[in-house]
Amino acid sequence: MKKLSLLTAVLAIAGIFLLQSCDPVGTVTPPLLAVNPTGELTAGPGDEVNYEVIVTSETDLQKVEISGKIGEVLIMSTDTIFEAGVLSATFNFTFEVPATANAGDIINVDFTAFNEGETTVVTRNVTVEAGEIATYTAVIMSDLENPVGSSFYAIPTNELMTLNQAIATPEKVDIIYYYGATNQAVICSPMDEGVKAFTDLQGRVIVDRLTTKNDTRMATVDMTTTEFAAVSNDGPIVANKPAVTSTAVTKLEKDNVFHVQTVSGKQALVMVKNIVGTQGTSMITIEVKVQI
């Protein structure tokens, strides 16, 4: 019995050494990563979203990578690199929801923390809600051949301009109105070829006096006056963005609706409320609903 007890003790001690020899040596623990707020957020196109990022590690932190996608489309990517010896950090991360995002889109934001051998990933979701709009009624534009009229218009700021004002601030000009012999009532961008047919009293091409020419894109859309009147956010504006656009909408008539996108990415729906006169004397009244 004593021999058996001695053998058992030897085996037990050997087992302890065996277990100790199997313990991992130099194991790196993944970093701890917290992203606040923790819940799902909602934001409209153009809104800013802010997160607080808190990361700690038992070994040197290397970096935190942040990326955002809508579906499979990457909309942002950045990283924060840490110097050697940093074991903890807290910082804020802010991004802007793309102006082109649609209501109902979900932005998946991935935060990935790296230390010397491990990573930790935290994901936050932002649901895109319909954005606010501004409505401008009774915007009256005069024919480009009217030397004292306001034929130039900045959509987001609701700013009508005469030729001299447009020359002074050409970067503001989104659309121009003219009445032509063939295409009659036309609203176009400064980049449109048709508007180049119009010259001033000195024979200069009027639009060429703008040192900046914004490539505003537009196209008519199928929308009733009732549907237009019901637009109260940018959901219908984005939903009615045409697949094919150009630099002009021609032969406009009362109650026509067209979609416009400025070079800054702002989208708008515009309804023709009235047209009077013809070439040289025409005036068009429009109502504008534009993303803020």
C-alpha cells in the first residue's frame, strides 16, 4: 500500500508539472473597446453623427480603424495610429451622412481596435431618415435677354441674381432661365450648350461672362400638383431622382415638375407655377423644394 501511495504521489506531481507546462506563455489579451452611444441612431442626409471611442489594452495599442458602408458601398474610412507605449485612449469620431443617402438606408459603422497581437470589433448602425427641406414659393425669373431682369438663381439659398450679380458671384449660379425660339421656356445650368446662343449688347456670349460654370443636372419627373404639394421632407425628392439627367429642361409649361441636383449635391424638386411673355419679355414663376 505504501508503494502504491508513493507512486500515486509521483504521478500527481508529474501531472501538475505537465499542466503547468501547457499554460500559454506570452498570451496577448484583445483590447477592450467601447463605442458610445451604444444604441442605434437615426440621422438625415447631411447630418453629423458623433461617437465617443474608448479603448484600453494590457499591451501597446497600435491603432483603431473606422469604416462605414451602406450595403456594400464604402462611404468612409479612417484610422487613428498610436505611439509606442500607449495603453488607453479616448477620442471622438464624427462623420457626415452623405447627401445622397436615401431614407431607410442603414449605415454600418465598424470600429476595429488593434494591439500587438489581437483585434476587437464593435459595430454601430445609423438608420437614415428623411431629411428636412426648405420651400421657396413665387420665385420669379426673367428671360435672359431682359438686361435688367433676374435670370440667374441659387437654389439652396433662394437667391435671384441679375447678370451683374451673377458675374460677381458665378459660383452661386445653379440655374438660368431663357425663352428660345425653338425650345421656348427653358431652365438650364450654366454649362448648357443652348444658352450659349444668347449674347449681350456688345455681342459677348452672356454665359461666358461667368468665370465659374456650375454643372447643375436636371430632368423632368412625372408628378402631379397634389403630389408636389404633399412633399414635406426630402424622401420624395431623392426617390424621384431621374436615372438620366441633362443640363436643361425645355418647352416647360405650367404645372411641369423637374428634379435638380446642384454641384454641391443638394437635390430639389421644382414646379412651374406660371409662364408669361415670349422671347425677350418672358417671366417664369417657380416653386422650389430643396434639401437643407
